[in-house]
Amino acid sequence: MASGFALGAKARKAASSCDAWLDNASELAYGPPRMTREDAIEFEGMVNEVLKGGLFRVETDAGHTVLAHMAGKMRRHRIRVVLGDQVTVAVSPYDPTRGRIVFRAR
């Protein structure tokens, strides 16, 4: 009893489970690991329609239609995308109908 009190068997078990919970607290607080940009699937395609709000409808070479917006770096460097441009679209595996335009071919 160096600390001034003794823990019973139930209290020791509860304390050890609390320590295990604290080890996983960051994962519990922030959820599972998020998807990174490298996890996205990239398709080549052509811009078929320019919509309001910076959205574009892109027909990929695989035959899918993707509703895409411009990636932040393209917006920041003021790269313009117009009807008929060949682009690369990064698509999430969770929702293959939405994506980000990450590259415009010259």
C-alpha cells in the first residue's frame, strides 16, 4: 500500500480497461482514418457540359459521367477549363458519380 489505498480485483480490471480505452482514444475521437488524395481513382475524360457554381459534367473514356469541380490548386493558379477540354478526374471509390478535375491537357 505505497499509494495509500489498495485496489480490489474489479477495480484493477476497470483501471486496465480504462488504460486500453485511453490508448485508442485518438481513434475513437477522430474516427477511422480518412481517405487521402492518393486513394482516389483517376480517369481521363472530356468536359461535356459547363454548369453553374464551377461544376462540370465530364464523360470519361470508360463511359461514365462524372459531376466534377475544379481542384483547389487549379483554382488557385487560375487554370481555365472550357467545353471540350481533355481533363483528368479524380473520383472517390465511395461515390463514383462525383469527382475533382485535377489536370487539364494542353
